[in-house]
Amino acid sequence: MTDYLELAKSVVAKAATGNLEVEVIITENQSTSIRVSEGEVEQLSQSGSGGMGVRVIDGGKMGYAHTSDLSEESIDQTWKAAVDLCKVVTPDDYRKLPDPEPVPDEDLGIWDESLKDVSVEDKIQLALAMEKATLDYDERIVLTNRATYGDSIGYTYLANSKGFADYYGRTTCFSFLVAIARDEDGGMVNAVDLGASNFFKDLDAIAIGEKAAKKALSLLGGEPVPTQKGTVVLDHFVGAQILAVLSQALSSSSWQRSRSFLKGRMGEEVGSSMVTLMDNGRLKGGMASAPFDGEGVPTKATRLIDEGVLQNLMYDSYSAAKDGVVSTGNAQRPGHQGLPTLGASNFYMQEGTKSPEEIIKGVDKGLYVLTVMQTGGVDPVTGECSMSANGLWIENGELKQSVGGVTIATTLNELLQNISDVGNDLRQMPIFGTIGVPTLRVDNVTIGGVDA
């Protein structure tokens, strides 16, 4: 069996002549994807992928080449191509490899040793059980769509000419489906639910299926309410979409390109005291947790907004060099084929103390938003925030009739300031990036419906 870390180090040694800085990444991944429909397996695939990427920097000039062929001949061609490419690139003084730092040795809860022993049949049965739970929930649930299970077992090996050499493994498992409900008038709505974890045993097929069914049923027959300013309570799927945009606004590269509505407000109060936003690459069991980032910098827990006050941004080594600060360990890597890019790891709103039911009970009148379609309506540059929405009306702390065909509109500035309650139900939502969000209450939002 090939020792890929030693292979990466040997390629670094070959390529790092003179003043060249060299980095080598090797990835390997095994994945499974299963989709079921009407009690039958519709699609089943298992695949393996991986390869090597070589980054060479010479006086700020950078070249990159990659290959999926790890023969000696192909490897030599790859690192030589990276060396040649860096000769023709415009130099950038901020482009350099990070100095090595000790990587803390701790269990991040990202490796399921038993996943390799889970049979394909067991994975199929999980997907089938999820679909069955949805269809059995109520006779008005008439169909499911994209009932899917997927997993991956992957390893990342990284070495560079500054002395860094390390690797880690990560397992991921997920399952999701869309429930489709129809009422007696023929009106149809759909809703999605999902589960995701680093561990197979954490996936609850029945809960996923029943939640999707319950949400779809609650949306049947939705009608618009009169236009008004009011309170909205945001479901996890809705909050995650907004937080995904906020993560872009809290990227140092966005600030450097003047592409953030928050630019220039460091140290200021930008949200209510309920708002604490974190990016934590070392979150135990986080779907994006890793011991080091895509260029070998140890991951960190970065408090970006602390009780409403803007405290920090996310940095990789390049953006950190431009601002004269240290990297927060936020260089992300899509695999061996791509260069490291700045991005969020586990980006989440710190949870509060109230249950979703308690938050809803405290609302005199408002909208519990279950689904939205933003179609570009949330902008990290201008801070504009407008989405078409569906959900349930809240009256005197109780959920009432279904609401559809409305819009919710505010600005991201106002949204942060008007978050008045945060739930204790933090949930990872990997379909919008790796976002963690609890139930959120936001006041003074325009709910656009029909004329009063």
C-alpha cells in the first residue's frame, strides 16, 4: 500500500530547488450514492477518485498542475509543469506558503471507523425506510422525489517545502428527500428534509421522512395575508440560506474587494446582543471540521460577531498577508484539482436557550417561515434581503393557517439588529455550505401580501 504522505514529501523534495516554494496535496475518496423511488432502487453508484496537485511559488509567481495518474512518469510531468507555469505568471508579493504551525492533536469526531463495514443493503434500507416513513405519514402525501442516501470516505495528505507534512481522514453520510403533498382541490406543495453527520448511526431515516411530510402538509392551501410589518420566525432551512450569504460578507476577500455591506464596521455593534456568529473549523463533529486547512494552517474557532459586535473576519494566508494579520485557517480545498480558496468552515449562529415552541409561543402575531425562494434576493454586497415565502401564521403564540404567496423583506443590517430570540436547536445544514443555524426570531420585517 502506498504511503501517500511520504510520496507527497518526496515530490516536494524533488521540485523544491533553489528558492522555489512547493506544496503537494494528495486526495483519495470512495463514495456511494443511492436513490430510491416507490420502494425500488432507482440509482446506485459507487466510485473512487483522487490524485495529486502541485503548487509552486517563485517570488510571488504561482503555477499549479494536477493529475489523477500517480505513476512516477505522470508525477514528474505534473510537478515540472507547475514549475514551468509559474515562470509566465505575473508576480504577487502576497502569494507565499504559510509558515508551519503545530497542529493540535485532538479527536474532532469526523471519522466513522465502522462506515466501511456498513453494507450497501443497509444503506439501501435506510433510503427505503425514509421514503416509506414519508408516504405512510398521511394519505395526502402522494409522492416523494430524490429520496437519496450518500456517503464518502476520504483522506487528505499535504506536504510543503516549509516543513509541513500531515494528513487526516473524514467520513460523511447524508440522506434527504422531497415530500409532495396534494389537497382535495388538487393543489400541490413540496418540502424537503435532510440528515447529515460524520457517522452513519446518526442518520434517522424515520425522522427525516416524517419531518418532510409534516412540513409539506402544513403548507397546503396557503393564502397570502395582508401586507404588514411584523415578526417572522425562521425555520432552519430559511435561516441557513441567510447565514450562507452573511458568511460571504464576513470574508476578508470580500472586504478587500469592497464586496461586503459590513465593510469598515470592525468593532461596531452590527447586530443585537443575541447575535454571535462563529466560524469553527475545530467543531466536534462538524461536517467541515479538519485538523488543518487547505494549505496546512491549523483550523481555529473564530468569533466573528460576538453578542452583536463585529470582532473578526475569515482569512486564508493570502488575504491575511494583504491585511498584515494571521490566517484564521479558512483556506478551503475542493480536492487535488483546485487551488486553496478562502471560505467558511463550520459557520454558525451560536444557539440560545429557548425551544422553537417557546419562541413561537412568545409571538403575538407573525409568520413562521418554512420555505423561501430567494432567486438572488439576498445580497452580501448591498445587504438587500427579499424572498418569496411560505409558512404558517402565528396568532397569540399559536400556529394557525397556512400562508403562501407572500414576500418577506428587510436588509441584512436590520435583520441582524432585529434578531430578538435564538433557539436552542442548532442544526447543521450542509446543502447551503456547511452552515449551522438554530430557529431565529426576527422583528420588524415587511411581510408583503395583499392590500389590507
